[in-house]
Amino acid sequence: RAGQEGQIHPGADDNASGVAVLLEVARLLTETHRPSRSIVFVAFDGEEWGLKGSKRYASRAGKLPAGGALAMVSLDAVGRLRGKKLLVLGTGTATEWIHIARGIGFTTGVESTAVADDPGGSDQVSFHAIGVPAVQLTSGAHADYHRPSDTADKIDSGGMVAIATWLREAILYLSEREEPLSSTLSAGDGPGVPAAGGRRVSLGTVPDFADPGPGVRIESVLEDSPAARAGLRGGDRLIKIDGVEIGDLRKFSEVLRQKSEGDTITLVVERAGETVEMSATLVAR
């Protein structure tokens, strides 16, 4: 992260937690399950560099081409559950996802919040682009994201066990399902893949992923960030940036990807029933 160059960024939650859950579920299923469908476990590199790893996998032909997949589940930042509901982003990519999420909650006791929209922030986006229904599992955003403070002592190992239990149940169901999912996607019309390098600037907000909108509800604001200096608060709802309507998190990211370090932007937020306008000067991400 800009301003913290040269420091170790452990990445305990983002994304050692996802890799750990992937490896554990692969180990468990190898010991207990002989699926009717092939199950591919893969760790993609280069997600922060324009989804390079998953884009390459999704575009290649081979023994198990991605385009023939029934579904894809991405594990990205699953280490901070701490009693919250698991977030399942992108359930709107197939009509069955919402029912799958509810069913797993009943059978395992691991509750989740199904979020139809997808902010487009992880490797599932590469599968959306080829028409494969895909979701992201995450325990949510926090102030240590992409910082040296994302350390192992803050990981909720019990929460990771719960997420692994949820994932195992999902894979068991999907691997035995005979019919394809009822995809709402067509190849090429999924959420846009970020350009190489992705977003270069930071506002310093932690969004509420589960909020249905419109706009982006701010869950919290990072200390000493552009958002904090501008006067943004947790609970604010961001509705415009430089006059552009912010309908959801994807639009928020899209607008910020067009900005550069040092740009001053005008924010319009709803706060306690009133509309408030403020300006913020962006810093490097």
C-alpha cells in the first residue's frame, strides 16, 4: 500500500485465509467423496493485477475447460467472520444460488447473506465473463485490508471452520446436481473485468456489502483517510461522485478506477434523511 512500501504485508485474511479453506476442503473431500462431476481446486495468482491468473484459466482450452463448468465459488478474505453471517456475493448470476445458500444454512447451521449483485472485486468475475454462474464467499471488509496490519493473530479460525463447512456442503450439492444452474449470464456480458493494475486510488471507506442500495452504504471509515478528512461517517450512504450516480459498489469502483492520486472529488451522501455534499482528495491505493 502507498506510504507503507517496504513493510511486510502478511495478507493473513486477504488471502491466506481463502487458500487455507480451499486446501482443507480439498483434503476433506478427497478422503470422503467420489463426485459425479469433476471438482477443480485452483489458486489464482495476479488477482490484484487485473485478474490475470483467473482470466488466463477462464480463457484456455484443455481437459477441464472453464467454459464447461456448472459453477464457480471464489474464496477471498474469509478470515474475519466473528459471529457475523457469511457474505455470498453474486447470487444473482443464477436463480438457484439463493436457494442453495438458504438450504446450506438449514443443513449446517452456518448462516449466510445472499447478495445478488457483485461488486466485481475478485476472481469470480473472470467466470461471469464466460457465462459461468459464480459467487464469492467473504467474511467482509475491514480496516486492515491491503495493509501490514493484516496479521494472523486477527484471524477467526472458528469462523474459517464454519465457512469451510458451508463450502463443503455447497460442493457436495453442486457435484451431484444433474442439471445446469439457471444462469442469468451470457458469455461476454458478465460484470466487466478491471483493467490491468485495477484501481489506483483510495477513498478510505469500508462498504456494507450486504446493503441492497441504492448507493453505497458506508459501514466505517479508515482513520486519517480522505474519507475521514472529508467528514464521511459510518452509516452514510454515498449516492454521487462528481455528479455521477452511484447505484452500487460496482459503479463506485468503476468511477474510482478513472481517478488518479491527488484528484479532488465531490461526494454527495445521504445522512439521517438529509443530503450532504463534501469534497475529498484521493490518495494512492
